[in-house]
Amino acid sequence: MSSQKMAVRGMHCASCATNVSRALAAVPGVSDANVNLATENVRVEFENDAVAVEALVEAVRAAGFELVPADSEATGAQQPTRDRAAVREAQGRVFFAWLFTLPIMLIMAGSWAFGSPWPSPFLHQLLMLLLASPVVFVVGNETLFGAAAAVARRVPNMDVLIALGTLAAYATGVFALFSSLTSFAGIAAMIMAFHMTGRYLEARAKGRASEAIRKLIELGAKTARLLVDGVEREVAIDTVASGDVMAVRPGDKIPTDGVVVEGSSAVDESMATGEPVPSAKGPGDEVIGATVNQHGRMLVRATRVGADTFLAQVVRLVEDCQTTKVPVQLLADRVTAIFVPTALAIAAATFLAWLVAPEFMGTAANALAGMIPWTGNDLGRLSMAVFAAVAVLVIACPCALGLATPTALMVGTGRAAENGVLFRSGAALQALVEADVVAFDKTGTLTAGRPTVSTIHPVSGQDEADILRLAAAAESGSEHPLAAAIVGAAKARELELPALAEMSAVTGRGIEATVEGTQVLVGSMRFLAERGCDTAAVQSAAERAEDEAQTVVAVAADGAAIGLLAVSDPLAEGSADAVRDLRRLGLQPLMLTGDNERTARAIADAAGIDQVEAGLLPDEKLAHIRRLQEEGHRVVMIGDGINDAPSLAQANVGIAIGTGTDIAIEAADVTLVRGELGGAVQAVGLARATLGSIRQNLFWAFFYNVVTIPLAMLGLLHPVIAELAMALSSLTVVGNALRLRRARI
């Protein structure tokens, strides 16, 4: 299974997005296509890699749209330019539309003031037609051509509704020159002018909704100073290749991810880690692209460029989330699929009903004639039928439904990214809102994740240095945090580590190794006991260390316990506050750890967690989460994203704790870039605010149509008011989503 993100041109409404999705899904080999109307992008899922891009492009072209293949980085980089171009084009159409529509409104006002068509009945009708023509056929040409293409392909969309409404109103002006039919030609121009104004305001609002992506992209450096034969040469960032050496002066952004090869400085990494204190960097240290060099000049060798950099990964993850769907959107999708055909049928039924039974249909209009000046109770049967049908066509455009979810998802996930919280999908966002249990790993999640060897307890007759030297040699091939602590302690004592002959790791238990011909075991007390070692000599020391929230690492040589290492990893700052806040939000906390019961309980007590499951292997953590789910709970698992990968995948929502370039993007549904547990609280708050906005948007989108369509059918809604209301409904949805930028979390 693979996927590709592409740009779609020519979409105007939810029906357009539905038609694109259907066209792509019909291509053999495509399993799914998620179209985002707000970003004008589509994420295509493939069953295999044999699907030709040309087939996708042709399928979308046949549906009346344009598909532009592009990777996510290029798509994101081009989004601000496309937004600005769309706003400029819409602004030009609005200016031209109102240039002719305002005189129409002045002429109408003059007619109302004089009580008769001004300057004369015939000239009035002729002026309406002449002024409306450029608005309908020049300004509205894109809408008319789009409607014609949609009708030809039998995939009606919003363009069809607007085109039918404006053309029907315009046609009355033609017939009014030779008959008693009331002319709505001026109204046709006003409908198109309001429609273009709504499109312009919508384009501006959508540009603001995508601002988070723009800000992320703009964080990156635009140029780099390459060092070639000892000479600095400034080049564009996209020409930098892996292995190039870059000179980074004080105050410069580091152009791309790399390793310091010369010089030292302090680097502001708050963009990536949220840490306000600059981080000291010297030769051999990794640096992140887009972070800022504070002081000294450094030479940095590029290790990751382009789409492989940390910043590009963040942008890609945010964009990928924005092209997914939230499960709550499924109802809107089903409605949208039949919305336009249903609206056309309702408009036709309205037209016929006014022709056949005008007295019955006009009951409400006649009753409210004194209160609503545009009820048209003095119009003829045919004129009133056109009046009501046009109002239905205009008011029924499904724009708000199409924008309800993607705009909120764009703003919410963008706001989350700015706070160091990365969602992989909209489904993860909704699942986080519905969760009721949060399970924590201990090491590196609740604790600081920087364990140190605090005490060495040798068995009588053994030497502390020998115990540490053997343990460090055995652990030198492991990447576990405890292994790093042991090796670090040996280096701090300047111990020379012997060569490691053989080594095998037993997941969740310990290490078996051969060091200088000695069979060495390093791991938990349980691990040594399982290998037949007598641990009685270190049992009391182990219990004392565990009561002090220290992790015990026992060491055995040739089948006999020779001592133990007590490793301290204190509770991380803010962990207790995060646990308290998550409990306040309705999530029941528990700890799932491979550490022993005493150490786990001490850390849990400090963090404010009552329920602890200790001594668990990775598969036992997985089984515990499954049991909770079988009991009906929705579980959030928070871990380091690597050791807890099975549990993170099994949980309803997996949250990975990660910092900098070590971010475990693929290990979980949500990643906390800054490595702080408080980010989980922000994730829940943002998820709830975003889903709340989506639900509000969907409610008002449905409510708007449920209320206004019947009013239009009964002749109580003027077509111009209907078009204005339609435009305002879309703006209301986008505006409500934009409130997430200021939401308190």
C-alpha cells in the first residue's frame, strides 16, 4: 500500500471534491482518494505501485478538473503563491462585477423612488440587460463553463446551481422585452456579483487557514554558505547536497540538518524542541536545519537535505493530516454526494408547484407581504415560479458543507504544529477526543529519560570498577537508555572497556555477552534468576534502591551475581502537572512499565498515578491495552515511540515523546516534538477544540439549508438575499474555524 499527494485545480464546492474523489476511486488500483477542498489537495491511496499517474490525471480531467502531480514538499511550498494568485484573481472579478452591478442597484432604487420603472419601462428593461450581460457572461464565465462541463459529464456541482439561477433570472429580462413577464436580469447580475464577492472573501479566509503551513515553510533558510576550497560561496538552499560543508555565522539560520565539524557555539533550537535555553554545540554534535546559531562561527556538514530534513518532515506530517478525513465528516460526505441533484429536483418541483398551485404556494407569502417587501405576491404565476426556483437554486449551494471539516482541521492541526504537537491523521484527532484511559510508559516518558548510575553495590570481594567495566562492555552494543547510562559512567571513570566478543539482547530483560572469555549477564533481577544465578547476595541492596525509585541493573559473571548498579532517572519536570491535567480532562491515568514494582510505584506516587502495572514485557503491555479495549475503553498510550511501538500501534491513539531529529514520526498517531509530557495535555485540548469546531460547522451548515430551502420554496427568500446568505454561510464556517487560532488550550 502506498500513497501520493497531488494538487487539484478547479474545485469550488463540496460536490466538486466528491466528484474528484469518485473519479480517482474508479481508477483500477486506487483504494481511496481523500480530497481536501480547503487546501485543493488530494491524497491518493494505491493498492499497488502499478497505477500510472497519467491514468489519474486523465480520470480527473474527464471529471472536469485538473490534477497536478507533486510531492508534498513542493505542494506545500507552492501553497502560499497559489493562495495569493487566487485572491488576486477573485479580487479582479469582484471589482469588474460591482462596476456594472452598482449602476443596476442605483437604477432599481430610482424606480422604487419614482414608483415606476425608470427612466421608462422599455429602457429600464434594456438597461438591466445591458448592464447584467458583462457580469453574467464575462465575470461569470468560469462559473458558466464549469457548469456546462459538469452537465456534459453528468456530475452536477455548485456551478450548475449558480449558472441555472443566474441564467434563468437573466432570461426573464430577455422575455420581459416582449411580454408581461417580470424581469429579474438585474437580480441575475447581483447574484453573480455576490457570488464573486463570496468567492473572494472565501479565498482570503482559506489563505489565512493555511497560514500555519506557510509559517513552517518560512522557518527554513533560503540560502547557504558552502565552503569550497576554503572559500565561502552563497548558494540557494535547494542546491545543497548531503556531504557539503557549510559555514554558519553568528545570527545565521543553520541551512539544513547536519553535524558540526569545526567550531563551537550555542544554538537556539526552540523552533524544534521548545527549549528556550540555547544548546551548546561542538564538533560531532548534530544540528537541526532552521535553528539559529547564536554566537560562534561553525562549519557544518550537511547530512539531510530537502524532503529528508526535520522541518520538511514536520511540514509533510501536517499536510498529510490536513488531507485526511475525520470520521464525523462521513455523514456530510454522504449528504454532499446527493445534495446538488436533490437541490435541482427541489428547484424543479418548486417551479412546477408555483405554476400549478400558486394560491397554495403563496399562502405564506401573502400572509407576510406587509412584513417582507420582496414576497412577490403581486407577481404573475410564471414570474413567481421563476423567483422561487432561482432562490432555491442559489441558496442550496453546498459550499459550507464542503468547508466545514477541512478548514477546522487545517487551522487546528496548524495550531498544534506551532505548539510542537503533530497529528498524523484526522481520525487520530477524533479518537483522542473520545479516549477515556491514558497509559504511560515510565522511562523517558514520565521520567527525564536521562538515567545516570548513582550507586554501585558489589558483592563481597568484588571491585566496583570491575563490575562497571564488565557491565559497560556488555552494554556497549545496546542503544537502550540504561545502557547509555552505564557506558557513560564507565567513561566518566576513564575505564578502558574490553572488547565485546558476542552479545545478544533479550527484549525487556537484559543482555547476554562474552567479555574477555567471561559470560556476562546484565539486566533485571528476574533475568538473572531465570538464567540460574543466585541473587540473594544483592537482594537487600536491590530492595533499598527500588524503594528510592532507582532502577536496579544486576550483573553476573560466569553464572554468579557479582553486584548491581542503581540507576536514577528522576521524574521529569512537569510530569505530575500533566498527569493531573489529563485526569481533569476526564482521562484515567495508569502506568505500564517493564521496571520492577517498587521503582515503578515510587515514580507513580510522585506523578500522581494510582494504577501501576510493572515488570511488563512489550507483548504484555500490548495484551494489557487489548484487555482495556475489550472492556470498552478507548486507550491513549504515551511512550518513546520506539521501545513501545507495538503498544502505540495497538492503542486507539499512540502518542510518541520525541525531540529534535530523533522524533518518532512513524511510531505513533501523535508526536510531541518538544519532548514534554505537557504536550499531551495540549494535544487533547486542541483535539477537543478542533472537533468542537467541526461539529459546530456541520451543524450550522445543515441547519442553514434545512431552514432556508423551505423559505425559498415558499417565496419568502429573495434570490439576492439567498445568494448573500449562501456566501455568508461559507464565511461563517471558515470564520468559526479561524477562532481555533485563538483557542485557549
